Amino acid sequence: MSIAVRFDGIVKEFGPVRVLHGVSFDLAPGRVYGLLGENGAGKSTLMKILSGYERPTGGTLHIDGEPRSFKSSRDAEAAGIVLIHQEFNLAEDLTITQNIFLGHERKRGWWLDEAAMRADTLRVLRQVGLDKDPDTPVRHLIVAEKQLVEIAKALARNARLLIMDEPTASLTPGETEALFTLMARLQADGVTIVYISHKLDEVERTTDDVIVMRDGRFVTRQPTRELTRHQMATLMVGREISDLYPDKDPAPTGAVPLLRVEGLTVPGWAADIAFDVKPGEILGFAGLVGAGRTELFEGLLGLRPHQVGRIELEGRAIRIRNPRDAVDQGITYLSEDRKGKGLHVGFGLRENLTLMALETYATPWLKPGAETRALKTAVQDFGIRTGSLDVKAASLSGGNQQKLALAKVLHPEPKVVILDEPTRGVDVGAKRDIYFLIQRLAREGRGVVVVSSELMELVGLCHRVAVMRGGRLRAMVDAQHLTEEELISHATGTNQRDQANGDKPSEEESMTAGR
Amino acid sequence: MVDRQLDQPAPPRFQRARSLGSRLHAVGPILGLVLLCVAGTLLNPDFASLDNAMNVLTRTAFIGIIAVGMCFVIISGGIDLSVGSMAALIAGMVILLMNTLAGSIDQPVLVVAIGMAASVVLGGVFGLAHGLLITRGRIEPFIVTLGTLGIFRAYLTYFSNGGAITLDDTLSDVYSPVYYTSVIGVPIPVWVFLIVAVAGALILNRTAYGRYVQAIGSNEQVARYAAVNVDRIKVMTYALLGACVGIATLLYVPRLGSSSPTTGLLWELEAIAAVIVGGTALKGGSGSIIGTVIGAVLLSVISNILNLTSVISVYLNAAVQGFVIIIVAFLQRRK
């Protein structure tokens, strides 16, 4: 059950825009490939062609030596090629069994053969190591379990080549480990895996070969063990990247905190949290998925039910009932969920940029001219790359959308800005731009809170890092002690000092299950 | 969706092609209206007369004014099914109020003025109630207004004992010019329709409130996270529609001088149809007041042409309108 794939001069155009310029390489059966490239390099488009979601404009796809052209993802599935989307393709209200057989239902005469489908589901669930009743509705599963269902679905359809797009983006370290074990097992069974990820450490650990794409072209394929992470990044960007992080400014000392929060509780997510941010300080928030960081700040902004002891801004007590109050006081929040909560993707760039500060443009009539001038300035300041100012936000690449989202939350000129996963899903170049921007914000005397799952980023950027676990603030790590190991130990509850305080790692398990 | 490569600036040709497409989309309803008018003129020269044009516009005014308010509600992602019943109830209550006041105030003009103001206020209050039930009560707009659709009409039927509530003759004489008078050759209802439409277009496109309405309909979560006071904007939208219904009603009352259980029947569907034919998507997010006005006019031109010509039976009026709605929806699917 192996499959050999050869791309031969694949060209893809969307209208007059050519996104793949004759890509040729092959995938040997039973290997794990890491597919690397910046946003917009064309890797997703190529994989969509391989899995039948897109058709090439030119070139040929060979499967086991035969030229093939898939008319649909179903066609590709029949050939054993399955793409697992970053955002899952599961019907939330259907059960695991119903999802696994969706569109491929077993029948006996006119009726569904429930028993056979259930038995097969049990078999594939065992194969992926998911111990759940096949009749469980998918909406009751956590993210990691849904992913396993997706993989089980692929196996039930006899997948011989699995494409995984950023599979670990929302997994905890434990879940990630389990996924890697499963990948090794699938590989042993002869399944080819194409692994798309921005996380180079994972690529280094799990793949046999690395394939790099850039600007719609194939760059290289090399055995993973012959490359360092730094070399991978350099190949992706096409130039030497140095100084990903700006040099740290010394931590501000002695100043009155800009923002001080006491006794903030978000029921079900965070309990009795206190922290403060000084002017010019970059404060990190670390923690595993489900530790309650995002929910904490959504609570602070009044986006979730919460209780709070006291919030002080520049030493004066304030009340925040909703995001409007927060903006009026000078606090803004960048959501981790760019498409769902951050940007109106169907709106133009201008309307997105000014939305949070729209009142300043209304006297009482809006002034599109002034808004357009603001957009021009923002495009310059934030380095947003766009062909025209009149496009919709959806037409920007991920990194540029993120820069627009940043420009939007900074447009009201906040004193304190809370950035939740500011570099999620953006490429190395854009990441660097965003890091330097964050430093600039701090230098301007703002308080910056960075919530991130990338520990490297927190270590490279922050003056202090708060670590949350199971809805509680477990540690506040200052610059001298800031290492990835230190943060992980607090986040997972394996730190000696934490345990001495009688704080057991078991309690967060129940919290994460809510996710 | 697609890992789009628009990091490189898209070529200008691509841009132009797109904006041409969206321009075509915007002129679609106008084009339809023009073609319809040409057809009408060819079939019956009377169609093109000024008299007939004013007749059509006057009859469009009620639905058109309501459709302007409905356009805001639909763009914000909501719906209001109750507007027809609401108009009937407002008409009934206002007539009862004026008849009662006529006993104690002997200036009919003042009584009528109070009645007209009451009409707008009542509409605003009903709309406010819808908005609060939808936002504070967290009930779907479809369900809230389906409920009040029944409630409003039932109360009118109850007040009128199943018959008609009729305006006092003296008051009727004072009030009827509001519907029947022309200023500079244009009937008052048409002027009001024009003013409401222009105000609506300005509010939607040139105020922060209008932008917020679009932002909420496009993605409510994003709007909420961007510090838009979603609940307040939504309540205002329903109140605005209620006020529009009140304005339409104050123009309608002098026409017949009465309200009965059949008053305003199916107006909600005509208003929604006008909005949709005008190019506003039922799922909200964006839309156009000008389109809505054209949509309303287009639908009444259809019935006017059927009345003036014998190509298609008048009895098929609703069928022709229905076909037009479906054709428009077909042309506008998945841009």
C-alpha cells in the first residue's frame, strides 16, 4: 500500500496571477516529507492540486508512473491521497462514525449498514489510538481528538499518502508527541506523509526529507539530517536571516505600573489573576493550550463573564464592561483568531483599519479621504504589502493580514496593547517585522502584553513572562531567568519550586478538556 | 482558503476586471428597471406618461419607505417579519387616538399633527421592543418578529372588532391632503420617500453608525472585538425600521382613512423582496439603499405594467414578481 508521486512542471494560475511556475519533484513511497516555504510560496496550492481540490493550469501529475488528473478531492481519495485541513472538515453535530463515512456510507439494500460502519470505525479509532465511543458527537471532542478523527477518516478510506497542514498548531506538547508516534506508525505501514509546518523543530524531528518552495518554485529537497534549522529558514526566505529578534532594551524600573489588574476571575478558565505592566515593558504570557490565557484577557475586556477585584490605569481605578470601555481608556486587544474575530475579511483595508477609531472620523459624516490617508500611512508604517489600497482584506496573504490587524488595534493609539499570538501563521520575514514593531511600541512608552504559544518568541522578546497553568498564574519569570526550559517547567507543572508549593500538575487536565 | 500569493502586487488588469464585475453587479437592478420601462412603453404608450409615473411612485412610497428601514435590518444580519401587521396596528391606534382627541381639542389640524407624530413614535417604540428582545433577550429576530406579526394584527382585529377602524370625517378632510396633494407636481408621499431614501443612504454610507451596521452583519464577532457596541447598534436598527413603518403609516392613513385586519397584509414580504431585488444579500454584511429604492420601484412597475397591458393576466402579478425575485437571486448567487 505505497504510492509514488511525481510533479512534472506543474503550473497554476489564478486569473492572470501565476502562483506555481512549473514545479517538478517526486515523492518516494513511505517517507515523511517536510514541506517548507513562506506564506505565499505556493505549497498549499501544490498540495491542493495533489489532493484534487485544485486543477493545475499546466504540467502533469504522475501517480505510480501514470499521468493522472483529479477532478475532485473524492477522485484523489480514491487514489489514496488525503489532505487534512488546518481547519477540520468535520460536521460537528454528527457522530464520529457518521463523519468517518460521510459521503461513503455503507448500505445494505436501501438501508444504512450501521453495524458494519461502527465496527470499521472502532478499528480505525484503535489504529490512531483514540479511545472514544464511535457514537460520540464530534462537537464533544477536543481539538486533538478531532484531528485524530480526521486521520482515522483518511485511514478508513485507505489513504496511502497523507498531507497534514500545520497539524500541531493547536495541540499541547503531549498531544503533539502522540501525533508524532502515530505518524511513525503510519510510516511503518508504508503511508507517505507530507508535513507542512512553520515549526522547524518539529520538521527536524519528524521528517526524513525537507522540500523547500519559494515564490511558486521548487528550491531544493535534502535529507533532513543534513540541514540545521537555521539553514532551513535561510532556504525558505532566500537570504540570510540574522537578528530575528531586536536587541532587548533594559527592563523599565521603578515606574508606576501603566496597567495593574487584581483578582481577575473568568469562571471556568482563570482564577484570581493579578499582574501589572509598566510603561515601556513587554510582558509575556506563556502556557499550554487551554491554560486560560486568551480567556483571561477576553474576560478583562468584558468579552466573557468575569469578576475583577481592581483594575488601575496609571494609578487610577477604572471599570471595563465591554471592549468600548477598554478602547476609551486606552487598552486594545488583538485576538488570536484573525479570521473569526480580528478582521472583516470581506471588507476593504480602509474599513478594517479605522473600525476601532471610527468616531474620530465622524463629525458627523465620515471622511473617506481622511480614512484613505490613514490607510496610506499605515501601509507604510506597518509594511503591509498590497497591490492596491482598494482590495478586500481577504486578498492579503496571512502575514500582511496580520500586519493589518495590528495596525487596526493600534489605530486608536492605545496606552496598553494586548497581542494574542501576534505571529500565528505568519512567515519568518513577517515575524521579524512584527517583533521589531512590538519593540517600537514599547519604546514609545506603551505597555505591551504578548500572549504566545511560541516560547522562543517570549524568551526573545519579553522583559518578564507570566506563566499560566490550569487557569492560575503559576510563575512570573524575570529577564535573568528567562529560558524555554524554565517556561516549559512552569507551564507543565514539573518545576521543582512549584511542586514544593503543593501545586499538583493533575488539576489542569480537567480544564484543558473543556477546550 | 487558498494560500494566496498576493504578496506580490496583483497586476492592474486583474483589479480592473474585478471592479468592472462589481460595477455590473451594482447596475443590474437599474438595467432591469430600464428594460422593464422600455417594455412597458412599447406595450402601452400610457405607461410613459408623467401621471402614470407619479401614480407608480406614490404607490411605491409605503413599501419603499419601509424597505429603506428593512435594508438596515437585513444588512445588520437581522430580519423583521412584523412590519405589515405593525403598520396596520399603528394605523388603527392612531385613528382611535385622533378620534378620541377630536372630542376635547377643537383644532383638527393639531389633532392630525399629534396623530402623525404618534405614528412615528409608536413605530419607534415597537422597533425598540423588537431590538431589546433580540439583543437582551437573545432571541432570534425571525422568531421575535414572527411572534409580533401575529400579536400586532390580532390586537388590531380586537380593537376593530373584526371590522374597520375609521377616521372621523372632519379629521379625514383635514388629513387627506397629506396623501393627495402635490408639491411642484410631485405628490407628498413621493417627496417623503425621496427624503427617507436620501437620509438612509447618507446614514448607511457616511456615518459611523452605518459602518457599524455593515460590520455587524459582515461578522458580528469581529465587530464585537473591535469595540463596536453591537447590542446598541442592533436595537437602533430595529427602532429605525419601526420609525420608517410609522412614517409609511402616517402617509397611508389619509389615503383610506381606515384600518382593518387586511391593512398592510404581506407588506413585510414586499419590503424584504425590494431589499433583495435591490442587491442586498439576505445574510447581511453589505447592501445599498439606492438598490433597495430601485427594487421597490421595479416591483411596483411590474404590477403597473400588468394592469396597463393584457399580455399577462393581472392575476399573475405575484407570480411575475416571484419569478423576478428568483431570477435576481440566481444572477447574484456566489459572487
